[in-house]
Amino acid sequence: MRRRRRQWILLPLPLLLLTACTPADEPLVALAVQDGRPVGVLVTCDDDFAQLGVFENDHPNDASARPLVRWRVNGPPATEVVEVALLGQPPQGWKVADPVDLPAAEAGMDVDVEPLTELRPEVTYSVSGSSRRDAISVDFTLADLPRIGPDQVLAPHGRDSTKVVSRDTFLRKARDSC
């Protein structure tokens, strides 16, 4: 009897290992406002390469007919926390990524990518980033910017919402996620 019980215990182990291959996105990116301009804040988890970007997110369920409009920067972070003015100059040693069309073989199409050159009222955007791990994106509109104070950020609150929190609270939670 004992021998059979052990087999049943070991049987699910390979299945658990296969389903645990991709780490979940983490709350590593937030949106701050400096001098009235939106700024992406990324906790890099001390990795040697990171990227941060913003993209239009007005029609998340209709990607087939619309181009992906985005702006991204990437490079080696000089500090654990990287702050980048959206659509501004990249940090020292970083570069603005060229908009390159993306193949989406699983959907049977190519996604056209266009450069994001300005933020417009009434358009929803998402700030995204990654370093060692991918970050949960933060959705915002220009109307959200006045709600964010000098020592505050708009940060992920779960997977599908955001919340204005102190910068210190965001940094503490992001570092705990690393």
C-alpha cells in the first residue's frame, strides 16, 4: 500500500514544475509627475539590463485593426531605481528603441508598431517595464497626472487597477517583489 501512495504523491510533481516556469509580473513600475511631466519609475532589482516604456492602451481587445503605438527606452541601469521622463531623453547609457513591427504568429498576423510622440487627452496609456522580471503595467490618462503629488506615484493595486501611494510605499513593495 505504501508504494502506491508514493506514486500518487510524485505524479503531480512534474506537472507543478511545468506550470511554474514563467514568473508572474511584479509591481516594479509606477508613474510619477515631475515639473508637470509624467515620469516612469522602475525598480530594476539590481539587474544589469532594463527597459521602460509607454504605449497607447485604448483598445486592448482590438489589436488586429490597430497599430501598437509605443515609446521605449532600454539600457544598463546605473542605480536600482530608474526614473525616465516619458517621451523625453533616456538616462545616460540608455537608448530609445526603434519601433519595429512584431510578428504575432499565434494570431496569424503581424502587429504594426508606430512611434508614440505625444500624450493626448482622453487616451489611455500604460507604463510598462522589465529588468530581471516583467512589471505589472500601470494604466493612466493625462487627467490622472494632477492627482499625483510630489512624493507620490500611481502604482499597481492588484492586477487591474491603480492607486496613488507614497513613493516610499511603492519602493518598499517593489523591492519586496524582487
